[in-house]
Amino acid sequence: LTRRLVATGSIFPWQEIIIAPEVGGYQVAAVNVEIGDSVRKGQVLARLSSALLQSQVEISRASVEQASAVLANAQAALRRGESLAVSGGLSSADLDQLRSNAIAAQAGLATARANLDSAELRLRFTRVTAPDDGVITARTANIGQVVQAGTEMLRLLRRNRIEWRAEVPEADLAAVRTGQKVNMTTAAGVQLGGSVRSIAPTVQSSNRTG
């Protein structure tokens, strides 16, 4: 005896990703996709204005060069001081000061390089890319709009995958098992086959379905 359970339900995205920039306060320079476009992971979907961040990168690079020069001078001075200290021409206090200057210059160079890495990273973040393959389902960004970090620009249906969520009466939930085969008929009369992926652990209080 085969028992059949008839249920109705709606189609939902399997996973819908909200795509937002990781830097804020910049204008949208370009939006490369429209609703319905298929995209690949890593594809550039939109670009923010990068002129200001590009200038910050150049400033950070100049700071690295300056810090490198300061370190080279400090290390040269330290080598000369160590040579003089051997012959007694430099006091221990002065030699300690030269060593301190060299350490400070090394730290200054490390800070300048870290600032450069940060500026380059922020510049890369002006390119808003797709986190996975999928289809664009919504677009809220327009050229010229100033967006903030975390502001929704696009929505992505991950891997172009959707699922049907059946509403089963509470009394019948015990008959449903993960992996069971399902035959579904769409509103257009198309027959589709599938299987139960998961069962919700709760029921809706309004209509007692799960």
C-alpha cells in the first residue's frame, strides 16, 4: 500500500546572497549586471569611484620609500658608531642611542608598509565581485549613488538553485522523511521530480503547518 500526501507550497531561493561593498562613502562608478544576468564567481559586478583611494595608495608608497631611506641612514650610522666604539671613539650611551634609532626606523618602515597594504586593500574593495556562481535577482545600486559599507547593491541567487517549500499539516509531518521522492506540478502544469532535503523543526502557529 502506497500512501500519498498532497501538499501545496511556494518557490523560494535556496540561498540568496546580499552583495554589498566593503568600503563606504564612495560613488558608484559602474554597474555591470542587470536582473536576470548569470554571473561567475569573482566576476566584477560593480565598481566604486577609486580616485581618492588611488591617491592614498600613492601617498602610502611614498611613505614606504621615505621610511626605507630613514632606516638605511640609521643602519649606516649604527655601523659607523660600532666601528668607533671598538676604538673607544664613541661612548656606550651614544651607541645605545644609535641602536635605538635603528630599531625605531625599522618599526617606522613596518608601519608604512602596513599602511600601504591597507590602502591597496581598500582600493581593491572598490571592485564589487560575485561571491559565487548564480543569477542576479535584484539591483538597487545606480551610477552616481553614494553607498556605505554594507549597503545592499545587488542580490544573487546562489548557483541558480531554487527549492519548493511544501506546507504540510502538523498531523501529517510524521509521515515525511528526508530523502523521500516528491512529484511536483507547477502552476503551468509542468511535472518535476525531486526529494525532501530537510524538514522544519517547528510548525507555524497561525495554521499549524510545517
